[in-house]
Amino acid sequence: MTALDFSTTIGNAWFPAPTFTASGCASSGRELAQFFPLREMGGVVTKSVMSKMRPGRPTPRMAETPSGMLNSIGLQGPGIDAFLAKDVPYLVEQKARVIVSIAGETVEEYSTLARKLRSVSGISAIEVNISCPNVENRGLVFACDPEASRRVIDGVRRTIGGELPIIAKLSPDVTDLVSIAKGVVDAGADGLALINTVLGMVINVDTMRPHLGGKTGGLSGPAIRPIAVRAVYQVHAALPQIPILGMGGVASGKDALEMILAGASGVSIGTASFGNPTAIMSIQDELKQLLIDRGFTSLKQAVGFAHRPIEAE
Amino acid sequence: MTQINKHAKQLLAPIVSNTRVGQYHQIIINIGDIATNCKPGNFVAISVGGGSSSMVLRRAFAISRVSTSTTVGGTMELIVAPHGQGSKWLCAQGEGVVLDLVAPLGTAFGIPTEPVPVLLVGGGYGSAPLFGLAELLNSRGCRVDMLLGASTGSKIYAPMEGKRAVNSMRIYTEDGSMGVAGRVTDPIAEIIKDLNVAVIYSCGPMPMLAAITKITNQFDVIHQCAVEESMACGVGICMTCVLPVENEDGTISNLRSCIDGPVMDGAKVQWSKVGQQI
């Protein structure tokens, strides 16, 4: 029996396994709990919540694409107050570890959300989803603007103080991901979530118009995995001490291992759960076995292993 | 917000038979004990394409009927039209192929507590789940009448044995190639009056469900419809299959048709706001 330390840490948050849901791909966990106990995975990253209830975008909200899908949900959600009243207590009761993902339209909204989370017990970390349009700057997505990204994280850090780890979720739709990553880390992020969906579009050739109600959508699934692996690799090379949650098309233990080797301390599973509600459980089991097969005695030994020169072995 | 069907389970289930019926395939799957928990209106989400497929999303199919006592145990029947890549793959799978499925999912048709006259309306292959429903309603003493419609005769799904549980079955095709030329909604108002219909059950395309609601709003009749909205997951986590539905307090919310549906109260669905920003 080979012992493997499968645990991981992000800031001061400890997780018994490196497997998480991806925000927006598990709602608030209740539905997946029908298929496996939520406490058996590393943690639940909840769907990004905003200050107010949001109806989201009109349908169609989805288009399947080769090895992936486009989605345009528009952050439909109950708003932070209802979320804190119903969803967090449920997850805590399930003994799940909880990472709350927040999203805002202004720098101030992110800080307001962080203020509401400050005193909530049972939360392991905050994910700050900055892939939202900034209404104060012509709708430019925060994550595509280094200065706006930095200001959002700085505001959240100042509001919540030094305790709760902050994970900044970044968009791959930028020219220089590393500089944005450095900016948010300087502003107080303890970890990074890489990558959000890649902006895409499908045109319906019968109506000859964009298929999605929101016209553009986020591409996810195995189609974007090489982009995600590259992003994790580049950012880990530049910021080797910063824990990364790697995501983007992880559908098997092998995919998860790729992320870990590239430099991720944990993996989030999103679209794979749509195709298979127990995907996270099988990915977790497969990853564990792959690490053991390669002689690792801890997950941490494998993080960023792909960066080691060949001759070092 | 309602919860995922509490009986939902993921299982590997072998195909018992796959028979072509006109433009459709009748696929029988051995699902064992979970057949007991499948009710008319529920659906199943099936993984398609095999392990290395580029199709990453499950496909949702209405469960047309279940049997709890076949020689192989509990089974479910699906009526599948090979339209898209996923349904074509499923229709090409033969006896013995093991499917990865999740069932039962979604809401079920509500059954009246008293034996009342009911009307079942089906569009295209959407009519499939109505036959299992008709048997159940018939066994509860309801008078069951059925209307089936499609653009053309080859798209009508009406198995011979399906007629046993219904008092009458009328067929409407837009091109007149089968039954009466016209739309399935044409005779509804008259039937409601003549038979004193208490509940209309419907499944089929969205414009048909919307048209039925327009009629039922003029009468004291309940309209339970099974909606079809494209889904990525079928289990309530992707938020893609939403429909605008009126809440108790008069506000409108985008509800998931996989969790709060597929069977919904037609009078509450805001048909004119489907595909609009609410």
C-alpha cells in the first residue's frame, strides 16, 4: 500500500484533495450531492454571485462545439444575501469545503461582496471572478485590463483583511497573462484560477445569425485544454510560489495530471461534470493512481514537475 | 427553487432492443429497479458517442414508458428521432450496447385525484410519453382523448397499442398526408367545451405549447406541458435550459427546465418572453 499525501493548500486554506468544481459549473453543489458526498472532493467553488439577483441572458444559452461547448448564461443567480442565507449553510452542513466565487460590475461591487463574506463562517477562500464587463469603463472586461484587475483585488483584500485567501480567476483572452497575474498577486491575491472560458461565437447557418442569445459565449471543454495548460505553465514559471487552480477541459485523471505538472496545485472540473455528474470522483481516483504510479509520495512533489530540466532526474 | 429528482441515479444500462418504427427508433433499455421510480414526464440523460467522442454533453430524451416486469427486469422505452449527431449515434447502437445514463430526471405529469375528462396533445415524436401517461390516466378512471399533430404523416408517432388506453385519437397534419389537414390546436377549444375537459397534457415543440396555452387561458382548464429546451447537463448545474416562468408573487424567473420541468404549468410559462431578456 503506497501512501500518497493528496492534500493541497491555497494561502492558509487546506484541502484534503486537489479537486474542485469550477465556478459556474456546479451551481451551489446541491445537484451534484445527489450523485456523491460533496465532502469527498477537495472543495466546491460556487457559481459566481453578484450583489443582486440576476435573471441572466436570454436563451439559447448553449451550443455544443467539437470537444467543447459555448455558454452564455450571464451570471444568473440569486444575489449575495439569498446565497449566504441558503447555499453556504447547506454546503457547510454537507461538510464540504467552500470557495465562494464573487463577480461585480464595479470595483466597489466586489468590495461590497467581500464585506458581506468577511464574517461568514465555513468559507475556505474567495474566488474573485474578474471576467466581467466593467460598467465604469465602457464594459471592458476587468480581467483584460491590468490596472482594473489590480484595483478589484486590492479592494477585496483591503475589505476582508489578511485572513481569507483570495483566488483571482483570470481570462485567457489577453496578450500578456503573466503581467496580469503579477499585478493581482502584488495587489494581494494568494492564488490564481486559470483559465476562464475563451470568448467565442457560433453562427446558425439556418437563421444566418449568431446562435446564442448573448451573441458571444465562453468556450469550455477539452477543446481549450492546451490553452489552459500553456497558461498554467507560463504563469507558474513566472510566479512559482503562487498556488494555481488549473482548469479548462479537464475530463480525466490524465488531464488533471497535466495541469499539476504544468504548475497547478489543484484542478477544477467544469464542463466534464455536465457530461458526467460523477466526473470529479473518477478524475480524483485516476489522478491519485497516476501520481502513485509515477512514484510521487505527495501531490506537492508533482506540482510544476514539467518545469524541471530533464538532466535533473 | 425545486430540487433535482430525488430518485435520480447514474447507471450503466444495456440496450435490450432497438427497432426502427417509421422515422423513429424504439429503444428499450434495461434499467433494473429504477424503472419503479420513473413517472410519465420524466426524462433520461444519456452519454453519447462512446469514450473518445468529441460530443461532450449528455443528450436528454423523454422516457416514453417503463415496464417493471419484463423477463429482463425493469426497462424504459425511448422514442428517438435520428436528427442530430447524438441521436443518430444512439439510434445506431444495437442490442447489448451499454449506455451511461442518468434517470429519472425532472418533474412528472400530475395525475388528477378524481377521475376527470382529460385531453392529451402531442406534436411529432413529442407524443411518445403521452401513451404511457394515457395508460396511467385510464387506469385511474379518467376519460382520455388524444390529438396528435405533425407537419406531415411520416412524423406522426402513434403505435397501434397506444390506442387501447384512449377513448379517441385524432390525427392532424399540416400537409394533409395523414388524418385531418390542419393544426393539432384547431379543435382544442371545441373539445374542451364538448367533453368538459379538466386537464390538458401536452408535449411537443414550443410554438405548439404556447398556442395551447392561449386556448386554455380562456377556459377553466389546467395545462400541463412538457417543454423541450436544449440542455447541456440535464441535472441542474449548467443553467442553459431556462424558461421564463411567473412566480407566486407575479415576478418572473428563469427556471431550469431540467429541474423545475420538463413538466410545467403552461399558464405560468411566459411564452412571449422565451428568448428575450427578462
